[in-house]
Amino acid sequence: MSNTATTPGYTAIRDGRVLRITITNPRRKNAIDYDTMAGLGDTVRAAYDDPAVRVIVLTGAGGDFCTGADLSASPGEAARGITPEMTMVVANRMIKALVDAPIPVIARVKGAAAGVGVAFALAADLTYAAEDAYLLLAFINIGLMPDGGAAALVAAAAGRPLAAEMALLGERLPATKAVEHGLITGVYSDAELDAKVEAAAAKLANGPRRALELTKRALNAATLTTLDATLAAEASGQAELLRSPDFAEGAAAMLAKRKAVFAE
């Protein structure tokens, strides 16, 4: 892996033993398009075979983490022949890349973590958030269902009741509440957040790589037993919903900043 990779949607910089991946679309609150999602998965997987990389730090540029799929890019992607099934493949591949990585992943979350951005944050091994951060499974608000394994990731950490509330009501969950439910590792002031992330990254970067890998594997085996089945169910359901009139209305309403009116 080269020391630096820059694409239109993200940067990946190897800083000693730390691979720092930053989503770079702050104008759209770090929403991501198909190419960015595919590239992120490739970049994370490339770190698997690089012994120089001992930990990954995933974050977003500016004041937000990631707000999921960039709906403004959808028409262009459709024109290129990118199908809903293809979109789900790259989304699931990214989540699996984070979960299956043989090295620890730290998510540094500021502002919004919405849509598949929630799954990115919760697929990390350590998730540190700023006091202004929030999680939002906004899918239902635009006629979709959670994806990226979010149903399994939320339920594994906090249980079915909270997962159902987040998924069915589509309302913000402040980071201060998320940590109370065990969804994230910790909440810090802006001044403290970077110091905490850097301290954890430094400790992991100098830890025993194989022992960390096997520890992570055991933790995932104990807690994420339904992730693969959830990803498959989400991929099938979301591919259907992405072709639905309700999603067309929901996406149009979101881009126009109006309330969606779904079919009766």
C-alpha cells in the first residue's frame, strides 16, 4: 500500500503504523457515491496484507462523519448502468471489510452519522464520538430500510427494542444516548476527542498484531453471529425498495427539502 491515496471522495494516508481514511465530501455532509463506497472497501482490504499497517482510523472531513448514500449522484450512476444490486454489493463489501479486518478499526465521529454512515461507525471496533454527534437511521424517511448490516450492528450492541425504534421511527439518537445504550465506546468534547482517538491508535499501533487479530475475531464471533444473514436480507429488500415509487418520492422530497408524501 502506498503512503497516500487521494480520490474525489476520500483520502487514505499511512501515518507510521496508522492508516487514516477520511471521507472528503463535507459540502454534502460526507455523503458517498458508488465509486467512493467501492474505493473505501478496496482501501480497507488492501491494508489486510500490509504488515506496516496496525490500525485504521476512519473519519469524515469537516463537521460530520458520513450521511450515507449521496442521492444527488443517483441519476448519474443509473445512467452508467449501476443497479441497486451493484450498490448493495459494494455497501456490504465495505462493512465486511471493516468487520473482517485483521487489524483494529477506530471510528472518529463528529456531527452526523446517518444512513450507512451509522453502519460504518458501528462496524468499527472502537467508536469515539464528539458531544455534537448523533446516529440516524434515516432510511424509513425516504421509503427505504436499514442496510450495511445496521440492524444486526445496533441489535448486537443495544438490543432489539432500540434497533426497532431507530429503524422504524427514523429519529436522531444523540451520541450521549448512544453511549448509554452501549452503541459506541465513548463521547468526548471536541478538545478531548482527538486526544482519545490518538491515544487509542498509538497503543494499538504498537500492540501485538496477531493477538489483536484473534481477539477481534473472537469478539465478532460472539456478538455478530447474524451479520451475514442480515446483510443478505438487507441487500434483497433494499434492491426492491430502491426501485419503488415510495423511494422515488422520498428521494425527491429530501433533495427538495420538503416532507415526503408516500402512497396510500
